Amino acid sequence: MLLDACAKSTTVKCGKGMIFTFPGGFSGGADRAKAFPEAVKGKLEVIQQEPAGFMSQEGYKVGSQLIPPKKDEITWVYTESDSVGAGVIQALKEAGKTPGKDVLVVGGTCHGDTSDLLSGSLVGTGIQAAFLEGWQSVQTLHKYLKTGKVNDGKLYLEATADSKPSDDGPPSRFNFIPNPAVGNTQADLDKFKLWGWTFKELCNY
């Protein structure tokens, strides 16, 4: 999403940027912190990566300390959740930057507040809903109890719009829900569906 936004932007020439992560020791955040630089390698330069937390207050606290000294260098920011992103966006504004115009910000996990998305402050977000994680965990347990078996290896569940993963067959040892990207227009939010659920139903916390 960020690379696409950089390519389309007429106001930002993307170069250097920052990553704000979940707290150290949280494996989901560690996976993202490893994967993001690999995805943008050779295209964007990471000048700083800092653990923030999970909430907007934590994103603001860390962002308000790190952003001002480097405000004239950074052209993009990746936050591992929209909640952290909300705090970082506020810190950017206080430093005199306009998110979506002077610097491009992308979130990693949606939440109930879409104001930063629809204002263009966030270029996009990802769907990793707590409800979805819980639903898939229960289904995995159901499949194991039903079959008494576990397949070796990993299963990456497909991000289908309407059909849910089948209840049939054994689960795999490692089972992963999809984490699809969503853009920042009302049309993007309205048309999104994953396993029969809408954006509003999944991103409501």
C-alpha cells in the first residue's frame, strides 16, 4: 500500500522514513518489523525503528519525541496498527507536517475509528480483527476434535470475499488468517468483505 501510494503521490517523493512497532517481545510485531523492511528494500530507506505500544497514546508519546528532530527528513511512516498510527499522526501535525501530503502514513491493523483513513492521513490499513482470530481459533479446535488429527506444516487461509474456510478435514500445525489490505476511501470500506463479513463488522474495536 505504501509503495503504491508513493508511486501515485504528486506531493511526496518517498525516500527516508520511520517504523513504529508494537512492544518488544510481541511476536506478531516482530514478524511485521522483519517483513516490512524486506518488502521495501531498495525502494525506501528506514532511518529509525522504535517500539511504541498498541494504543494511540503510546504512538503519540514516542512519535512526539522522535519526529521533531527528523521532521524534514522523513517522507513516510509505517505503524503496526491504526491505533498507534493515530498518535503518530497527531505528533506529525504538531511538528508542522501534513499526513497524506508532506508524509505518507500506512497502518497495519484496522480499528473502529476510520477518521484517519477517510481524511487521507492514512493511505491504507490491514484487516487483522480480534473477532477473526477468535473465530478461526475455534474452528481449528473444532476440526481437531472432529478428526483427531493434525497435518504437518503451515496453512495460509485464503482471503475470499464470501465463503468461509471449510470445517472439514484436520487443521494444520500452523494456521494463519489472511491480512488483506484496504484503501482509504469510503468506497474501499464499503466494498470490502472477508469470509462474508464487512469492514464495519471486523474493524469495530
